[in-house]
Amino acid sequence: FPVTISNSDNGPSAQDQALSNIKDYAQRNANNNSNQSSGSAPTLDTYTTAGIRGVNKDNIKAINNILESAIITGDSVNPKDKLQEIVDSYNSLLVLTDGNSNNATAAQALTVKQIGNIGIDTTGLANGSNPEKRMSLLNNLLDNKSSTDVESVAKIQAIVKWVNDLSDFSAGKITTALTSLS
């Protein structure tokens, strides 16, 4: 019979250590007031060892950028299911921003929760006038974007800010001129 040795006496498992490293990275950056990331970013191997699906060479930089945002903390990625939800939300965004205009289905539309999962301030989307119309406009706008347009939290936040500003302008809540969104 094969003998199984429990990790309980040998310290944390490789998966637990990988998850701890990701959590620590997110927490260090949530507490970081500079514009520079703090610590070593998780690698593909770290995510794989942690059991997180959907991280690959094409999206790891953006996933790590999400972990570097002030909104995402160590608690945001713990337990593992929360981290998986962040990755799944970002990958849903990538499906929508495929570079092909007006081909999204209703099932591909993002929710406020998914936008918040990726480190975006959703206050205006959730609490502004006509939140359904704001999300519809955001989803239509994202459907016309490509993955390079959403490769960082700052780029996504700029799109969300534009949607909120346009919605507030249309509702007469702001009167200043809007900047263009390229």
C-alpha cells in the first residue's frame, strides 16, 4: 500500500503557499501609496500551483495589475474562490473586448459586480442615476474595444469614468465639457 504523508506536520502545502504569496502581493499593493508595484508579482507557476484557472501568458500582466490596485486587498483574494472570481471576471471582460464591434450577446454583458471584482470603483455605476443604462452604455462601449484597451485598471477606470461623466452630463448633474474617449 502506498503511504500518504500529511502536510500538516510539514508546513503549508505548495498550493497554500502559492495562495499566501498572491494574497500578500495584493495586500502589499493595496497598502502602497506609490504608483509602483510592491514585491514580486505572481508568476504563471504561482497561479497554477494555487489552482487558479484562466491565467495565461496573454493576461497575467493585467491580472497582476488588478492585484496592484488599491481596491483589491489580501482579503479580496482569500479564499481561493474570490481570486478565481477576479480572474473569471477579467476573462469575461476579454471576451467582450474582442475587437469586433457589436457582436456581444446579452449573456456576455458584464455586471457591476464583475467590474468591481477587477479593481474598478463602481460607485457611479451602481449608485448614479439610471444604473441599468450606465451598464448598458458601458457594455456597448466595451464591445467596441480591444483587449489592449483594457489591459490595466487605469484604462478600465477611465472608460468607466467616461460612462459616468456622460450619464451625469445627460442627467444635468455636471455641466463641464466631457473629454473624448479614444
